[in-house]
Amino acid sequence: MTERPPPFRREALEFHAAGPGRGALRIEPAWTRWFYWVVLALVAAGLVVTATARTSETTSGPALINVPQRSFVALVADAAAPDLRSGQLVRLHVDGADGRSLAARVLRAEVADQAAAGRVGFASSQPAILVTGVLAQDADVASLPPSPRYPGRAVVVLRSQRIINLFLRQLGGTLGRGGDS
């Protein structure tokens, strides 16, 4: 009878008996260590920005600015009605004033039908909110002509929140736990 050969080669048995490390194949280019730390730093920076940076939700519409009275009237979409309140910040972008914007505050917001919009100088066929307010004390109107109705665009800041809060609210809405989705 002939002797059967072992199921494993002699070299394989010697390698296994030597333990880990001897002859092991390790692929580790130097760039993978640096890449790991770069990715880790970017994730950390993203978390810091997400936790500290803020974003604003705004609505905008045409505005008429009364320079002598330091007031304005604007027409914005009616979808913003629940979020409009007295004292909110408004940026008025003045037409033809080299990108100039003026700070202002909301005094009153009311539903504007076509007749009300027409009385103040706007032509509107869609539901809208008529916003009236005053220019900030430090608003620079010296270079604007003292026209009773200077055209521009009003941007009303409805709310400001941290990006992380917005993300969590959207995530909750997506997962069905309330919030806006």
C-alpha cells in the first residue's frame, strides 16, 4: 500500500505554524493614513459648521419706499402670512441704486385684495399680504431722490435657525415623527 500525501503542502503548514506576521501580505500605502485623517477632519469641520451656522427663511416681493416719511409698503406671497409679525427684519433692495439695500422693520401685515393692492400702487391678481413698515434709524437714504414712491424689492426674514435644527426637523418629517417635510 502506498502512503497518501498530506492534504496540505509542507510550505502551507510551515507558514501556519510560524504564526501571524511572518510572510503576511500587507498593503498599506502611505496615502491611506493621510486620507483617513483628512476625512476625519472634514467630518469634524462639517459637524462644527452644522451646529453653529445659521440659515434664514425669507419671502420677497415688490416694494415702494417713501423716502421723506422713511416708510415702505410691500406685497409678499400670502403663504408667508402665518410667519409675518410686527418687528421682523426687512431688507429693501432699491432699484437702480447700485445694489444698495436698506434695513427696515415690519409694522403691520394684512391680507391684500386687488383693491387694497391697487390703492397703494401695486397690480396684483394673486392672493398676497400687504406689509407696511419703517426704515431703520441708520438706513442711508441721503443719496436717494426724495420721491414719494421709490420702487424696490422687499426681502422679509421669516425665521432664522441653526442648520442642525433644520436638518433634524426635516429628518423627523421624513421618518414620520412630525416636523415639516
